[in-house]
Amino acid sequence: MSIEEKNLAAPAAPAGRRSHQAAPRWLLGLGPLVLVTVLLGLFALFNGPGLAKLSEGVPPKEDVAVEDIRLSPGQIEITVRNEGPDPVSIAQVNISDYYAPFTQTRPTMAPLESTTVTASYHWVDGDPYEIALVTSVGGKITAAIDAAALSPEKDASFFALMALLGIYVGIIPVAMGMLWMPFVRRSSTAWVRALLGLTVGLLAFLAFDATLEAFELVSGHGSFGGPLVVILGALISYLILEGIDAWMRRHQSPASHGQAPLPPARLALLIATGIGMHNLGEGLAIGSAYAIGSLALGATLIVGFAIHNTTEGLAIVTPLAKETPGLGRLALLGLIAGAPAILGTLIGATVYQPTLAAFLLGLGAGAVGQVAIKLLPLLKDHAGRILSPLTVAGIITGIAIMFATGLLVQA
């Protein structure tokens, strides 16, 4: 008897019995979650049976981040947050080898809690200071003031100044860079490929620069994943932009599917979006640095930021070399790229958290990296080569420009 005949000869289970035995699919998926929840609840209720002796004699792990430093006449206020798993208490405040009397809003910080330490200290305007908060178990939380200055009051005028600062370093430089649009439109095909290579170099530099800056922010802090949050932010932004691109391709003609180059208008939008996410992280760093007085935002530094970020506008308009976009579209692209710097300065001046700043910088790095990859098909010459002498020269020039102008904003 064949297998088919055996299957036909086998008696079928009654329909009523089968419906009673088959559990709903949602119940099969929910069951393990309920069991895990019950198990974790019992584990927490009985305080980890049998594991109490593991922590005996082991010093607590302290991971504390400095979020804000404010200076007022005769006082220095330091806001810190416990990012570790164990409670932390501040026992002493040392300012440039002087143990200062202090008060604090919370004597013991539970995980994720913060406290503001107010130390009585007659600081001198313009002098640098080294601060060390000594915990009850002898650990040190260090911070530095490069040049002491009276902290600004966070009123309406302060936030207006932060918004103006975002305009100076975000919107205006991008708009200035977009003025190269007539030059790009009159360029030959070979020159456009060189300019696209220049754009790839600019974006690649921004991606690496943001990543290194983010890693520096979380160096020495393993809480919230430490450097992992940077990689996570980069992956999230990269995958989101890839998903948006795939969704837009699906709603176009079949000829546009696959690895075909993106339409110029959409590519310009992706570049503006990626640069905008990068400028959000940059604005956050600027606003927080100004709020704690560690960055002297003078006219020279503003000029440095303007020169450094002007090239971002060129990167946006280069894919539109053969297009005739209206002023409204160009203005919208400029706002998408530059306006996030305003939001970043406002957030940074209001509340600063190193891990959050690193995550946002990671988002920007992933976004500009994704856009740089999308630009590569447009670099192909008549022989199908992406890395021709012309495009390689453009990439290297873009990296060199960003490196040189970046030296103007070192602070």
C-alpha cells in the first residue's frame, strides 16, 4: 500500500474533538510570556533565593555622569546622575585641591536618580578649575571648568539666544552652501561626478567624526550600553532610511526597483535628512557646552562653524545638477538640513545627558553614512567605474575640506 493510500485509509479526527484540542495561536504566543513574567516576579519577591552571598564583600559599582555645571557668585552647582546599578552617595567635594563645604538635594542617588551638589567656593572669573566629587566608598566623579564664568539665567532671552545660535551654525551655513546651485547646474557631466565624489567625502567625514565624538562622550560610562548606544543609533537611522527608500521604490514603476540610482529629488531629500540628523547632535553638543560655560562662543567660533557647515549645502544641491527645483523646494531642503540645529541647541541648553547626546550623534552618523552609500551609483563613468581618478580626487578633496574647516571649530 502506498503512502497516499495509507493516509487516505487513516481515520480522520472528529471535527469537534480537533477544535477543542487546538489552542488559539495568540494563546500559544502569550503563554511563555506569562510564565516568564510569573517566574521573574517570584524571583524578585524572594530576592534571588540562594544568591545573597554573591554580593557579600563586593564594593558597589559606581557609574555617575555629570549633566550640568552652573556658576553663581560664591557657589558652584554640579548636577550628577547615577547611571549604575547601585546607590551612590556624595561624601566630599574637592575643587582644585580644596575641600569645599556643600549641600545636596538628595543624599543618596538610587539608580537613574540625580542630585544637585551646591559647593560654597569663591571662584575667580576666567580661571580653570578641576572638580572631584568623592563618594562614600572613595570613588571620584571628575569634571573640569575650562574658564569660569557666570552661568546665564535660563529665561526667555536665554532660549532666544540658543535659537539664534542654532540659526547661525545650522540654517545660515546650509543656505550659503546652496548658493552653489547655479555653478552646479552649469557644470559638465564629468564635473558633476567630481562634485558628487566631493559630496561622498563630506558625508563620510561627517559619519566618522560624529561616531568618534559620540564614543568620546560615553568613554568610561558603561551604563545604558556605553558605546553600544552609538552603534544602536547608527543602525536605527540607517535601517529607517533604507526602509523609507524601499517603501518609496515599491510605489514607483518596476523599472526603478532594485539597485537603480535614486531620483535626484529624492536623493537630495535623503541628503538633507541625514545632514539634519547630524546637525541635531551637533546643536545638542553646542547648547550643552554653552550652558555649562565650557565653550566660548565668540564671533570667531561662529565663523568657523559657518565655514565648516557651508559645504553641507553644496552636498544637498549637487544631485539636482540636471533638475530645475523651485525656490520653495530648495528652502524646504535647507530647513530640513539646518533647522534641527536649533532644536539641538535648545535641548542641550535645557537638559544634557551624555548617553542621549551620544545616541543622537549615532543617529546622525548612520543617516549620513546611508546617504553616502546611496550616492555611489551616481559616480559611475561611461565605463561603469565608481572609483575613477576624478571621483577619487573628489572624495579626497571633500574629506580634506571637512578636516581643514573642522580645525576652526575646535574648542
